[in-house]
Amino acid sequence: MSGVLEQESLFLTDLGRRVRHARTVRGLSRKVLSQTSGLSERYIAQLEGGQGNVSIILLRRVANAMGVRLDDLITGNDALPDWPLVRDLLSRPARPRSPPPRRRCPAATGPRRAIARGWR
């Protein structure tokens, strides 16, 4: 029985570490996360400390407030701790490129067009 409790304790500790990492990488204080998630700062501190039993609904609120995926907090990826950020950046659509500027000089349009347009 103590093996199960030890595993649960390790899971909660790792979960808290992932929540703290996600919060600090995004530059959020506990106070800001508290305000955006609707949870108390004390609850967030307990969550990050791996204390108590966390509700999946409240953990979802924390994830949404930080803009992270819930599965990233639950499963984590210790081999690549920044993988969630990389994945999020790669999943964003690329900004559309502006078309190259049109050249409007006589050399680009030829001498006849330049004369017709009044360029000399």
C-alpha cells in the first residue's frame, strides 16, 4: 500500500513541477495566474508544491489560464522540457508573406513605358 501512496506523491510532485515550469516560462506570477484562473494563490502554491489532491477540473482551469494543454501538465515530457512550447510555436499558422514590392522604375518597365508614363 505504501508503494501506491509513494507513486501518487511522486506524481503530484512532478505535476506541481510542470505547473510551476509552465507558469514561470510564460512569465506569470502566482497572483496573475490566480486572477486568470479564478483559484486562490494558496491553492496554486499547494499545487506547485505537490501537496493535497488536485481536481481535474481545477487543473483544467489552471491550464486554460496559462494557455497550455492539460495533457502537457499531466503527462509531461522530461526528456524535452521545452517541447510543449516548441510544439505550440510549430502549430501556429505561419504569417503570410508580403508579395515582393513591384518595381516602378524605368529600367524595370522599359524605355517606352517610361516615356508613356512621363518618366525620363
